[in-house]
Amino acid sequence: MTPGQLNGAMPTGQSLLAIRDLDLFFDTRQGPVQALAGVTLDLAPGESLGIVGETGSGKSMTARAVMGLLPKSGRISGGSIRLKGQELTGLSARALRAIRGRQVAMVFQEAKRALNPVKTIGSQIMEAARARDGVTKAQAWERCLTQLARVGLPDPDRVMRSYSFELSGGMAQRVMIAIATVAGAELIIADEPTAALDVSIQAQILDLLNQLRSDLGTALVMITHDLGVAAENCDRIAVMYLGQIVEIAPADRLFQDPRHPYTCALIAALPSPEQRGRPIGEVRRVAPPPKGYAYADRRLGRGGVNPDKAQMIEVAEGHFVACQQPLPGAQAADGGRE
Amino acid sequence: MSNSHSVLAKIGKRFVNSAFVLLVLTVVVFAAMRAIPGDPVETIVGVEAVSEETLAALRKEMGLDQSYVVQYFTWLGNLLQGDMGQSLQNHEPVLPILLDRLKATAELAFLGVLIGAVVGVAAGTIAGMTRGSFFDTLVMFVTLSGISIPVFWFGTILIVVFSVYFDIFPTGGMISYEVSLTHVTGFKLLDSLLTLNGAAFLNVLSHIVLPAITLSTAPAALIARTTRASVLETINEDYVNAALARGLSFPAVVMRHVMRNAMIPVVTILGLEIGVYLGGSIVTETLFSWPGLGRHLMQAILAHDYPVVQGAIIFYAVIIVFINLIVDISYGIIDPRVHA
Amino acid sequence: MNDMSDKTPRAAQADGDLAVTGLSVSFPVRGGGLLPFLRGKERAAVRAVQDVTLAVRRGEMVGVAGESGSGKSTLARAFVQLQAPTGGRVTLGGQPVSSLDPLAFREQVQMVFQDPYNSLNPRRKVGTIITDSLVVHKRGTPAERRAQALEMLDRVHLTPAHFDRYPHELSGGQRQRVAIARALILNPKFLILDEPTSALDVSVQAKVIDLIQELERDLNLGSLFITHDLNLIGYLTDRVAVMYMGRIVESGAVETIWANPLHPYTRALMEATPSHKSVRGKTRALLKGEIPSNVNLPRGCAFHTRCPRRIPGICDTALPLPQTVEGRTVACHLYNDLPGAAPFAAGPGEEPAA
């Protein structure tokens, strides 16, 4: 278990995005509250990673930390975020601007709220298109039209002249995706991109994201509370709980062989027709968890984060589970809560 | 979707509503004047002992012997023809006097609104952007004082300090007696500019500074606080984050995405503040002997000069209604959703 | 009629059922003013629910599934008399509810709302919130009411300590338990649940769902469960009605429909619903286009604008009649007699002849 193979994805050199031991605190009147504790993950170019978790798990904060869009009271106190080898934490506002939009772009949960209601779509997508170096206004405009057509919006000219309130939720999210991709970003961070949409529209948007990913080779980090969405659309899935990644694995493995008790609980809590007649929310453990995992007794510090930093151990290729430092020689029972 | 037809229809509708409001107001003003104790005739006659017959003759001459209903409709009928009657005191026609006085008030109010809006919006925006900073704390403190201090007290302090003690500005009036100014529009600052009369311009300016500051203090404070709150709210909107995520700089985001949205509630406050401005102008004009509508109204009320008071209040009402109409139209310019 | 109880021996208005028959709800579109009215123009209206017939029996849970604009929430509100129908009627035990005393009706039918943050008055304590209906219905002494509320808190797995808390001191799941306790304090026979768990996290939802199942069983409740989550419907409910643009397109036993959905919309909705059991990169028939507006409903079958199996010339002109096919009711031209052959009883946009 050397630090280099911490979550075993790949050596840092090949990663598009490499987050190491990221700690995030919020300064509140009651003192600092830890929001992220030792988040570590890697993302390969073109890969799609789902980050799932419930409210307060830190999944959105992880995304915002990468974008450098943390709330004012948020403070990164340790760890690193590297994009193509470039350290992002502590970067100047100017340097950060050169990365936003051009290398990393973001898609928000409620597209209609992520579009300025008093400005035309055109003016907003142009802001992104012109972020590219050496693009004339006319070229940028052309690119915008192309990109709007590419995300499946008929009549891009008209869309350019419209306002967000004239668009449906699905159309607005297509616009947001066009804005995110127009400057050629290699990584898109989508924060619950379909949570506000109807199922049939959600399917269209997810389909579009997958399409763009295969066409443009863009990598995708998808933050979602919906395990089904992650399962169907991501190569790998990281499960977050109280500011930590408790398990990270290839999508199919995670659902076939979940190891961390929290992952097991989360999957067990999902209602499905197959579960009919059986109570949900009960953990039926598939395999014994590694010894001493973080969730064992939910010993949580103030602010909700486990005081003892867990370590990731690899239980199968590419499948990592958070685990407290095992006590030497201790052979205690797993202590899981059934 | 917006189209010019529906916009015009909306404005037309607003005009009809405004006319109705004004009509109701004429009744209220007329009734209120009659309800105030005191008799205009006796006020004019003063303390001299006059026979009942003389008083009755005077009343008949002024039309005050008729029933209130007849008086009202006579007045309303004339009003609709642009005739506001004659002053009971000096028998001059009301309308031309009021129009003349209105110009002085307009100049004062315009400058007051300008100072209030510019100072208020600027202070509020910077305070909102730097929440929790020293400047923000300062703005919050100063604006709270600005809202709390009564106009007459603040004006008096300004006169005492800047006119009496330091003798920088005159204590009152609009233009010094010895300064000559050619009449072009009747707006003195404008006229002095049009006639390239620098001396007169500076003279009027020195007269207008203190009352304009007095007038604008409370509204500026309120506008600053509203702007600050509005900027704070807008800055947390998703579209601001989204604009930052596209690689725009923070100042650029504030200019392009925060200001226009943040101005929507500010415009509302500004519209509502017009009433405050006009109310404040009565006190301010009296205090600074500014020959405007407010001071004239004050004098007319004391003299029970019904036609002048009624006329002046109708003037105020028309101004407020008209400015609110402009505010409503400006929403449509700021916010495209209004037409939807 | 879209009556899912046709095929059962019991009629829709059997004793004790809570039912709607031919229910329609439409809202006039705001604006327009007096002029269109004077000109005799028909005012534009949002047709939220159209000609819906649905019954809930005691001891069963009926799911209503649909997307935005399907009318499912309006239907729920109409069931509890929070929304006056513009057509059709609501009956309780065969009696039109309009003829019932409102208090008597409320004693039997209660509702739980979607957002536990807005549905509880922030300035009232949990105890007051729960006992309020007892006060309104003039039941018991203060001490008895308190005892009853404490018992109810226990039933929803909260503690007596929660009695004196304010809603903001509770988590989302706890608030929803309070909302359920409030609904059940009068010992109703029917419970209308409008997306009661969609604002909650998965693990919290699981516990609230478990509670709802437990209470339904113990109290022999009849309930209507409104949700957009097909996985939840498939897990939880006995019967289901799938709605699209204000009408029921398919209804029947959940197991029957889930095993083989017949209506193209039901099928598309099920395919679009993500599941952690799905294979990655599965191909699915995506529904094209947007959900239409409730003001300008498409002619004929409202779904024809997005339907992958649309029959030109039929689906876009005539309203499909509900048919009993393979043990469920489905309103789709594919299952009417031969496409194009049968004369259709109903004109476009009109109610089918009974």
C-alpha cells in the first residue's frame, strides 16, 4: 500500500485529474467544520466517474473544489488537485480563469438557474466560446451555432436569441452542455445534471452526455444521488459518505460485490420491483467487509466527519474500500451493523 | 414571447389605471381640504372686523357658497380643461404658478435622485461584493444613520455647519439677487448652461448643493442597503457560479451578470422613493427657502388656499403616477421576463 | 372510461371506496381579461386532469406515476378536496363527497405532502401540529389529545421528546414522520401521499417507506401514492395508474404491468428509468422531444407526438378508448380493434361516449 497506488487507478502521469488527500473545512461561527477528509481519486482522459452519496457526503464540494468555486467560508487545508499535472489548489484567480471553461467545465443541476435570466443564451455561450485563445467574434459565433446544433437543439440561431425562461428544462440543460463543451474542455464536471428533469428528458440528456463523450473524448465526473444513473452511465463509481470516499470500483463490480457497509446499505435501500414484499433499508452483506472499516461504529467527530482518517485498501483490481488502519494482529469480528 | 403590441397594450392599461387613481385622488383631496378646520375667507380677511355681508359676498365671489358637490364638479370640470382656478389669496391663475414652481422642484429632485442613486448603488454594490469588510461595516452603519436621521434636523445641521460656520454655501434661495440669468427653459441650471453663463451656473449650484444632499440622504441610504442585499443575493445565484466556471473574472461577472439582476429590486425601491423625495422636498424647500412646489404648497395650506393646495397635490400625484409608469416600463427593459 | 376496477367484481363505488369518476380539472390561464370573454372566445385553460376514473379500496395501495404535466398531483389534490373538480365527481363509500360534511370527510381522508420543509408550520411545535386536527374536530381533553399524540409519535418511530420540538430542529425524514403522524391522528381510512419521499435521501426514504408499509398494514389503510419514481411504484404499490397529459394511459396490477407494459408510454418510461441493476450502455428507446403543454394539448392521443409506434391518421385524430387487454386497462390505438378499421366513438379532444 504505497501512496502511489493509493486508489490504484494509475500513476499520476497518466491521470487527467488526480486528487490526493484533499481536506476541506468550512469556517462557521461554531468553529471549523470538516467537509472533505482525505479525498483521493484519479480520472483518466475520456473516462467517466460517478460520485454518489447522500446529502452532506461532500460530493458536490469535491466538484466545486476542482472548479475553484468553493463558498467563501470554504478552505482547502491539505492535499492536492492536479489537472494534467498542474496543481490547482492555491492557484491565482487569473491562472484559474485560464483553466475554467477551457480545460474543465461544469454542468449544473438546475440549468434554468445556471443561466442568467436577463441575458440571451447567445451572450452567455459566447462568453465561453471566446475564452478560447485567438478566436475572432465571428468564429466564436459559428462555433456556438455548431455546438448548439450538436447538443440537439433545432434552430440554433433562434436559441442564441432566446432567454432561459423561454426554454424548457431539458433544452436549458442542452444549452448548458453546449456552453460546457464549446471551448473544448477535456473534463466536464456535471453536478446532478438530471436531478431536476423528468425521467424521459433525463434519459435524453444522459444519452447526449454519453454521445459527446465518445465523440469528443471528454472525461466526465458525474455527481449524483441516483445510483441507477451512475450505474448506467459511468465507468467507475466512487461512493462518498461524510466527506470521505468509502468505496470506489468499476460500476458493475460495485453493484455485484459491494464491500463497504455504507455502500451495501445504500444499495439495499433502493426500492425496486424485484424487492417487492421484502423490507428495504436492511443491509444484506454480500461479502465480509475488510477489517476495521470506517463505518464500523459510526464514530463520528463533531461536524460529522470521522476523526480517524481511513485508508483505501484494494480488495480486487481497481476496487478500493476505505478502512481504518488495521490494528496489528487484531482478529476482531467485523463489527458490522446488520 | 414579447411583442410590441402587447407591450403597448400593457402601457395603455396602466394609463387607464393611473387615470382612475387620479380621479379617486381628486375626491380625497377635495374632501380633505374641506375637512381641515378654518375658513379661507377669514384667513384672507385676517383680523380686521368685517361684516357678515362682506364675508358672504366674498364667499359668493369665490364660489364657496355652493354645495360641496357642486364645488367639486365645477373644480373637476375646470381641472379636466387644464384650469386649476385662481389662488384665493392673490387671484393669480394656479396652473402657471405651479408649473413655474415645479421647475425649481424638478431641478432639486433630479439632482437629489441622481446623488441618491449614484452614491447608493455604488456604496451598496461595493459593500455587497466585499461582505464583512471594513467598508461594508461602514456602509451599514452610515446608512442606518441616514435612514434614522430626520430630514429637517439633518438640513439644519448642514446649514449651521456649511453656511453659518464655514460660510461655504448660501443658507437658502435658488439664485443670488445680483446674478442675472436669461430665461430659456425656466430650469436655472440648464438655462445657465445653455447661455454659457458660468457665473450663474456656479451660483445656482452653490445654492442647490445643500438641499440636494439633504433630500438625497435618506433615499441614498435605503438604496445602498437594498443594493447591498440584492447584490449579496444575486452573487449566490447559480448563473454567477456558472459564469465564473466559464472562465470570466469576478469583476467581469459582477458587471455582466450581477448588476443588471441586482438592479431589479433597486428600481422598485427607487420608484417608491419618489414619493419620499417629494415629501422630503416639502421640508427641504421650506428649510432652504427653495422656491419650489413644496414650499409653495406649505404656504398655501397655511392660508387655506384651496385651489392652490388641490392643484399642488394633483401635481404631486401626477408626478408619482407618471414616475411609477416609467419604473414599470423600465422593468421591461431590464428584465425580459416581464413581457413573457 | 379509464376505470381500472371494471374488470373486478366490485364496482368502482363499492361501499367504503374512495373514488373519482370521470374527473376533470382545468385551470383558466391567467390574463386574457374581460375582452376575450366579451368576444365569446373560449378562454384558454390548462387541462390538468381529464376524465379520470380511479378507485382506492381499503387495504390496498394504488400508485399514480407520471412526469410533469401528467396531472398526478392535481389528481391527488382533487381526491382530498383541495382542488374542486371541473367535471366528474369524487365519492366516498358511494356518496358524493360534495354532499358530505367537510369535517366528516377529512376524518376519513388525509394527505401527506411532498415537501416536509414547507408543509409544517415552522412556528408551531410538533405536538401542536399533530394535535391541531383533534382540536379542530373537537376530540378529547387536552390531556387526552396529548396522550394520543404521544402514542402517534411512537407509531411513527419518533420519541416523546419530539413533542416539544420545532420542525426546524428535525431532519427531513423526521419531519415527514411528523406529517404522517398528523395525517393519521384522526384515524382516517384513506391516505393520499403526494411524492412523500422524493425530497429525501435514499436511506431516509427507505425508512419512511418501511414505515408507510407498516402503517398501511396495521391500520388497513387505503392509500394513493403519487410519485415519478417507477422503481418505487414497482416495489411498493398493489395497483398502478400511469398518467400522461392528464389522462390515465395504462392501469392495473403492478406485477402485470411491470412484467409486460403494453402502452408505449409506460414502456418508454420504464426503459428511461435508471436502475442500478441495468447493464451499462444498454440501448433504450428514447422518447423524442419535449413533454407538450397542457394548454395546447395535441389532438387525438396526447402521446402521439412522441410515440414510437404512432399510427398516422389515427393517433393524431382520435382519442383512444380504454380497453381491457391482458388483464389491465390500456388506452392506446394499438389495442383498439384493427387500426384504421373501427369507427371511433369519440371526436378528437372530446370525452368518449360512455
